[in-house]
Amino acid sequence: MSVIFRTFKFNLHRKSVNTPYCKCFIFRNASGSPKKFITFDEVIAQRRAEARRSLVVQVNSESSFDELYGYCSKYSIVNDVHHYQNSNNEHYMLIEFGSEDSKREVLKACSAHQKSTDIMPVQSPFLWFRAASGTKEKFSNTKKSLAVKHGNSKVDEDMLFKELLNCESVSDQLLLLYNKTKLNDMDIRLRFMVARQLEAIFSSIYANVAIKPFGSSVNGFGKMGCDLDLVLTNTVAPEMMEASRRLVFQEKICEGGRSPWQRHMELVATLLELRAPGVARVTRILNARVPIVKYSHEMTDLDCDLCYNNTSGVYMSELLWLLGTLDYRVQPLTFAVRMWARACSLTSPHPGRWITNFPLTLMVLFFLQQKRHDGIILPSLNNLIKMAGKDDIRIAEENLNCTFLRDLNKLPEDSYGQSNDSLQTLLFQFFEFYAQFDFQDRAVSLNEGVAIRKPNSLPLYIVNPLEQVLNVSRNVSFEECERLKMEVRNAAWHLESLLDGKKTDDWGILGLLEKQTTRNLKKLLKVGNNHRLVSVKDLFVAETPEVNTKSDRISKTEQSIKDSLDSKTRNLKFKNTQVAKQVYRIRRNKLL
């Protein structure tokens, strides 16, 4: 199966990474100056600052822009206005002002509350723009226009597959898939606005409160529509504990049998239900190892998970973000592998005995740490730990050491990004690597960068990079591990068949992203080697009497199918009756 794909010189495309979220590179110029990276903390601080000077306003439609912009610009400078719709077809505009003080002035000058005995007024960054009373105010014409229209619209899969079909190479397909499905600027802004809303509500209860997104929303591997993971922290800053300050706040000591964090999260859930506009379907999961409050934010169409002080999750997100920004091929390759796993039903949105996206991401990163003929692409975590300084020390809950190098500018250039393999080559090599991987005796370890001996007999062992005593894939059953090995072999065989140079309707990653049920049915309906589906005209009697009603047509069709199956499809062998019923239903629907 060792196949040599055509490789190309490493070219970093500006267009593929020049987005507001991915401005993490200063490209190498002609003088050969080294790359520059910004840190994860700087990215998060920039997004939090955007949220603090922004408001989300519900409007009648996108045509309300001129009136809304004219009204707000009377009180402050407006940087940009972004438009989006939620699933209820309600229109919203995210307004970013020049500064946080400017936003406060706008709220002070032109915001109001509703008159109702059933409502306790609350200040939130989510508002609505009501119609003007009396004569409609006229605003001077401005050259300003909407920065984004329908900013969070979902990707049309049919259009995406057509674009993938027209790509020149598999590498182009992978880049297109990544750029079309990753979190865009509007989606990220809304996630930080949801976090900002909670900060505004909880700031009167908790000192130095901060609500931070983590997980797929910030680690660079999130796709549009993914869940929003939030962590609530209220750590006491060093300046808040100076011994020279003699006035000390009185504090409330929690008493009772349950953990104080469980009780606090129960309070948080109640506040979300009573005080947070747009919050619905609040669910408390308080007996878990990390207590969680789940809820839906209807104004942004986000499903949110809020936990308390889970800083290890934030540091894990930072580690994945750092590794993802070291090379432009990391994130597109990971996106393709995760979408392939979903198409093969290896992953599921519901928890169970199958693998999840997080260990799949670690498998991709581990593969990119392997030595190649021209060098490695990603360094091991141990190398990042060895190069860490005093400013990189981080201690999470339960004294978990999360120290590693945060400033990637300190990494030697020969420690990453040395391989010139194209994305197409890397995708095939990924499947070939795990098709030959010894899952029975070896474990995946990003810390070492090489396979290590398994400490137990679990079917799949992937070491947690920050808590090395934990296996992030401990839930995976033996059957699911065997399915994983089978699917990576099938994917490698599919990519190997691309050497003939022919572009069929499932060439490249199209054959990997197609649902398994659809792919199996297509194979069943193939006739000989002509690579086309069975024609309906060939299966049924040509002269069929005209039928008026749909029920009559169905009854006539069922009898025709039964008669034709005996004579036309006796060579087709079905593995079970369920598959036969699926084929039968497809043929009947096509005839109708």
C-alpha cells in the first residue's frame, strides 16, 4: 500500500489564513526574518475587548441598518455593524463601538427598560430596537454599510460538494472544506458576546468574575454550529490580597454537606433562568466530576455548557491552539479527519462507547509529530515543556501542572514545519499510519511524540497531554476500535485509487465524506463495471397505465417492483432484509 504522491514545495497561502481569527502570522519576508506568533492570551484578550465594546440589537430586518446606525452614531463612533439571523428568522445586528466607554455612553443616553410588573429590569448587552414614536426621524446619508450580512448562515452541503467536485487536487479540496466549515468571525463574536452577558449578570455577586470560552470555540478546530463551552472563574488577583491594605471584605463561608461549587452552580443556573435574556432549557448536572449547567441561547442559536473554575480545559484549548497555528496544514487535515469519522459513524453527537472528536484531534497531532524524510511538522509536548520559562508556569485545579512554552517565537525553526508534504500526501499517510499502528500494545502520546507501551489492556489508549495518568479514549469499546482500524484501511484504499487520475462523482475526499449508508446503497445499485446506477426504465414495465392518485400509484408501483425484482435483479445479493427494504424504497420513490 506504500504509494508515493506527488509532493509540492511548502507554500503558505495568505488567503487561507488571513482572517480576523487567524491573524497569528507575520509572514517571512525576503530578508529571511523568522515568523512571529501572537499568544493565545492575546487572542482571547482581543476578543473579550471586542465583546465589551459591542451590543447585539434585535431589529425588524436588515433594512433597519440605516436607521439603527444613524440613531447610535449620534451618541458615539460606530466601528462596524454585523447582521445575522437565528433559527426563528429573527434579525439581529451586532454593533461594535469605538471603545467600551463609548458603549456605556450610548446605553446611558438612549437605552430604556420595559414597563411590566412581571419583569425585573436587567442590564444586558442584548437589546431590541423599537419603532420611533411620532414622526420618523430622518438621518443624513452615510457611506457606511453593513460589514456582514447573514453572518452565521449555515453552509449548503450540496453547494459545498459541487465546489469540492470542481477542485483541481485533493489538497485544494481540504483547504476549501476547512475555509467553508470553520468558525467564522461572526460566529466567534457571538460566542464572546454570550460570555460577556454572563459576566455582566454575575459581576454584582462574584468579585473579579470572568467568563471565558474554551474548547472548540477557541482552539482553532471548531466548526460552525459547534457547542459553546464556558468556564466561570473568580480568582483573587495578587493585588487584591496585599497585606498593606487593612480593610478586608467580609466573606460568606459555605456550610452544608454538598460541595460549595455544586451549590454555587445551582445558584448560577437559577440566575440564568431568571435574569439572562435569551436563555432557555436550563439543565443542571451537578453530581458530575465537574458540575455543569447546560442551556440554550435562543438569540444566537448556541447550546452552551457552563462550568466553574475548570482552568485545565482552558489550558488544553491553549495547547491545541498553539499546535494548530504552527503549520497551516494542521487544521485543514484535522477538519477532514473529523468529518470523515462523522460520515463513517465513528463519532456521534451523543456520548457512548465510540470515539469523540477530541481524541481524534490528538491522533492527528500525534501523526504530525512523527519523523519524516525531510523533518517533522509538530514538536512533542516534552520539547515545549523543556523550553518553558517562569512566565509560562500555570497550575490548574487539583495542583495540575499545565506549564509549557506559550511564546512560539522562542521555538527554533528546525523544530517544526520542516516537511514539505502536501495536504493530499499527509491525508493518505495519516490513514496508512493508523492502518499499520499497533493498537494492541502501543499508546498514542503527544508528550513523547512516539508510541509508548500501553499501561493496561483497554482497546484504545490515548494519553491526556496534561494529565498523563488519564486515557481520553477509555470509553471506546473493542468493537468500535476494530471499526476504526477497518475504516482507516478503507480510507487509505480509496485515496490509493486516485492514482489513475480519473475524476468520478466520489473522487478525492468526496468518497470519504459521503455517508456510509449512501455509499453502500450506491455499491448495491451498481451494474457491472459501467459505474452507473440502475436505470428505473430498465427495472419496470415500460407500458404502465396512467394512475391519478398517489395511493393508487403506490399500490401499482409495489406490484411492479415485485414483478421486476424477480426478473431483473435476481443477481443482486442482499446481506439482510433491512438493506433490501432500503433499495426497494429508493426504487419506488424514484418511480413515483
